[in-house]
Amino acid sequence: MMPELGKYAVTVLSAYGVTLVLLLGLTGLSWRRWRRLKAEMDRIERGRDG
């Protein structure tokens, strides 16, 4: 189902590749930040229980 891209194939496919890498990077950074903030919130909650 790949359309014929002709002489623009390298440009289009590299744009798709860069976009995919950026999306994966942003997802990874968001996930890492979520884990860090969740750990901080858990630490604060444990301090209140004690």
C-alpha cells in the first residue's frame, strides 16, 4: 500500500522518520517526567502518613 513517491521518496520517508523519532522522544520524556513526579508525590504522601 505504499504510494509511488518518485523522486521525492527520500525526502518524504526521511520526514516520516524524523517525525517518528521526535514523537517517540517526546513520549519518552513525558513518561520519564510522569514517573519522577509520581515518585515525588508518593514520597510526600508517605511523609503525611507517618
